[in-house]
Amino acid sequence: MKATPHAVAAGVAAGVAVSCTPFLGFHFIMAFCLAFILRGNMIAAALGTGFGNPLTFPLIFAAAYRIGIFLLGRAPERVGEANLFTLLRHLVFAPLWHPILKPILVGGLPLAALCGAVFYVLTWQGAFACSSSEESGGDRKFQMRRRREDPPKNLMSTRGVATNS
């Protein structure tokens, strides 16, 4: 990926941060918008959204919910299992807003900021290390292969050229 360490890190951070929000189905679009604002790489933003996946969403949403009820200053509320499935089946979200969705949204924002910042720092360090090793010639196999593929400079100057001797 040809990008600056900041662009790669900002893209990954945007994708990771957006993955901490409850807007499933809109993570790519939101990550691209945030990466554009942060001058991040779009491919890195798309890859960063992989942070939110079926294995991590339960953990992310549970943490966001706990943070949200803490920030809102209220106790967790229960929604009956049968009631929840009925509401989701009929796509009725209004009764879910107060007990579930609002705390997840409110708690997801600081969680997104924290995860995005952590991944920015880690990705920037990794991207910087990779870019500096490429500049200093850290990949010996690549350098050897490149030397074999480059034509000798003196071969080009002596072929087909008549000399005045």
C-alpha cells in the first residue's frame, strides 16, 4: 500500500472507530467519510471495519452498553426475550431506543474514540517501521532480485554504437 504512515493509521483508526457504533450496515460508508475527513487511506478504512465482526460485536456492544448506562446515570433495563424478537421481526425500534439503543450509541462514542486512538498509534508505528525499513533497504531478498533484473549500465552504452578508433 503506497501511503504515508498517517494515512494508513488514520484509515485503520476510522474503520475501527466506526465499528464500535451500532449502525450496522453503514460501517463502510461511515468509515470512508471519517477517513476522508482525517485524510486517511480508504483501503485501510475498509480493512479497519473488520474489527467489528460476528465474534467481536457482542463484546463491543456489551462494553458500549455498560459505558452508556454509566454515562446516562441509570441502571440496566430488561426487555423480554419474546418482546425483543417480536419488535425486531416487525422492525419496530421505538420501544428499543430508550432501554437498549440509546445506551449503546452513547457508550459507543467514547469506546470508538478510545479504540480508534489505540489503533491509530499501533498502526502508525507499524506503518512507520515498514516505510523506514523499505527506505533503508531492509528487505535484502528484494534488493538482490532487483539487482539481477536491472540491466548493466555499461551494456546499454556499448551495444550498437560505432566507435571512432
